Amino acid sequence: MSNTKYTYAVARIRALEVSLFSDAVIEQLLACRTAEQALQFVREKGWGDVSADGDMDAVLKCEEEKAWQVIREVAPDMHVFDVLSYPKLYHNLKAAVKEVCTQMQTPGIFYDDCDIPGSEMLQIIENKEFSKLPDGMRQVAEEALETMLHTGDGQLCDIMIDKAALEAIYKAGKASGETVIENYADTTVAIADIKIAVRSQKTGKSADFMRRAMAGCRSVDIERLIGAALSGPDGIAGYLEGTSYAGGADALRESPSAFERWCDDRMTETLKAQKYDNFSVGPLLGYLLARENEIKTVRIILTGKQNGFPDDAIRERIREMYV
């Protein structure tokens, strides 16, 4: 892969970065009195499909598709972005297993903008055609379906598939051959493991439960993290102080929401180091994640306004989601 390919891709991304919403634009959006006005505001910024009116979900889905379309057009190699598509792919597996086992249909539960869209995933699980799934997914799909059919334990099914998703993300990061993608994948898995430890500590889960849920990665030691979670509320913060996630220790002591916010910050920091390298995939990954954050933030504002939440309550949620 020649560096000139990335130079072109990065130049395209640089041109698009200027249209990302700034804090000032987000404040203008918050100042809209109603959800309708807020939706009109983003539409005037070019969001959604020009030819259709579009409700909130249609507009936001359109923006997600646009973000991925840009990457598909400019990226020399789409495989390095597997780490970002796996959460949707494994979510579809989880949703399909539950629909097949409960015989209940939930509208809008599937993602269609990934390698195996919802209807196809549902068919694979219904017919037990596991060979049609990617290598790393076949075994967990079969095990999760059997577990759900025999025990009806939705939580256990979730844990199995979520762990497999984390393992797939980590493996894809290592296989990408790109340092920034590998670091992103490692950070994604580590933060997920830390969050599992925090929740498990609060709800009194066992070491065995945590082992079933956590995926191995480079930057945290699972066994030590489990031991820390079992030792009490301060144990996890104490363990983190000796790792590259030391900043999370103070945030964890402050509050759960401060820790969530710190996790978002940490992910942004992972990308910043290589964001301005014109010869790497870093700026492409940075742009895609910035767009995802932007869409999430707009969704929070629109939903908040639809439900009549005061601006301060909406702003508090944005601060946690969008850093």
C-alpha cells in the first residue's frame, strides 16, 4: 500500500473535517425551542436526504451511512475498519438469537449497514446455517443459541456474544497492521473490561462471572483486575493507578458518570497521537469516530427535546457522551 494513497484519503478527510459540528453549533442546536426546530436546524446544515422530509431516525441513519460511504470511497483498505463494524455485526447476532428463541419481533432492532444485515442474520440463526458466518463467530453463535434455547438466560447469552465481539475487535486490531487501529482496539477492549469490573463490583458478581465476560488484551491484566474488583470499591481504582489507565482511577472515585466521561476522553487521546499523520489511517479513523460522536450527540439533543427535558439536563448528558 503506497503512502500516496493515504495522502489523497487524508486530504479528502481534512476537507470534510471543517463541516463537523463545533461546540458553538451544538449550543445553537440546544437553543432551538422544539425538537422540530432542532431537526430543521440540522437539515439546514445538510443532514439527511435532500429529496425526503425524513423523521429523526431517518435523518440520523442517513448521516451514519454518509460517514461510512466517505470512508469506503477514500480508504485504500476497508479491512482495517473491521474493528468498528464488529459491534454492529455482533449486536445483530445477539438480536437474532433472542428473536428466534422468544418468537418475539422487535421493530428496528437490527443494523443493516454491516456485513450481515438483520434479515440475513435472522435467517442464518433460524436455519442454524452457522457456516455462513465469519470464522470467529460460528462457535459463539451456536453456543449462544443452544444456551438460550435450553436455559432462557438472556444475560448469559449477551455475555457470551459480547465477549466474542471484544475478542474479534482485538484480533482485527492486531491483524490490521496499523498501529493506530491496534491501539484503538486494545483501548476498546481494556475499557470494556474495566467497565465490567466496575459493574461486577457494584452488583457483587463472582470471579467466574467476570472471567466469562472479560476479553484479554495488552494493557490490562484480567486476573489482577478481577482480584481488584473482588477486594472492594477502591480496589479497581488502586489497580488502575499502576496501569496506563491511571487517570481513570480519580474519575472512578469521583462518580460513575465521571468515569464514563474519562473513558470517552481516553479513546479520543488514543487517536490524537496519529491524527495528523498524513501517511496513515489515523485521520480516517479519527473522522469516522468524530462523526459517530456527533450523530450520538444530535440524537441526545433531539430525543431530549421531544421528551421535554430542560436544556441543562440535556447538556449534562452531552458532556458525558461527547468530549
